[in-house]
Amino acid sequence: MDRQQVLEKIAQIVREKLSYKGDLSEETRFLEDLNADSLDLLSVVMEVEDAFGIKVPDEDLPQLRSLGDALEYVLKKKL
């Protein structure tokens, strides 16, 4: 999977879990732009874990503030 494919998969997960219909980019912030609460974010993270076969420890959750953060995290874990 290349960078764009990973981003598209994360965006698909966000749209499904948050019922979001608008445009998403690497700059899209979960809390500020999507009005996601902590439970929403946890739901997205759990789905990302399943989709990419990774684990996100609780202490890493605060660094996942945007789609770009999630993208970089997945790419780093998948290497």
C-alpha cells in the first residue's frame, strides 16, 4: 500500500465511523474540524488498527490529532 492508498483507507474509515460526508485531507483535524469526541476517535483508531494490522497504545492516542497524524503513524508502524 502506498501513501495515497493508506490515506484513502483512513479517510474511508473516518467517513464511516463519524458519518462524515465532506472533503477530508491530511490537515483535517479530528476534534476541531470533525467535532469528534474521545469515543469517536477511539472508534476510528480501533478500525484503523484492524485495517492495517497495527496496535496503537493508549499513550500514543494524543498524538493522533489529524488525518495526517494518523497517516504518518500507520506508515511508521507498517515499515
